Amino acid sequence: MVKANVGTVDRIIRVILGFVLLSLYFILDGGMKYISLLGIVLLLTAIIKFCPLYPIFKVNTCRKH
């Protein structure tokens, strides 16, 4: 199992932005509407508490224990 690197505040922001992006799917027309599907990525990273880009940039928003 991977070590969590997404903190609580980060998760809340990801969930909000994820739902906002997904709602744009029903508002936008043409090819732009498919960009809104990136909201799924934000929601998944919030659920699993891991962002694959964070280790590359050495970012960790979890609290230290």
C-alpha cells in the first residue's frame, strides 16, 4: 500500500474542485466538456489520499506524526 501524501485540507479542496469540474461536463459544449472529466482524477486522489505527482515534486500535505 502506498503512503498517504494528501492532507485533510488538500482533500477537501480536491473534492470541491472535482465536483465543480464534473458539473461543467453538463454545461460546456464540444470537446471542452471532456476536460471536465479531470474532476474524476481529483476525486480519486482525494479518496485514496495519494497523489502520484507529489512524490515527483517532493510534496506532502499530510501532518507529521
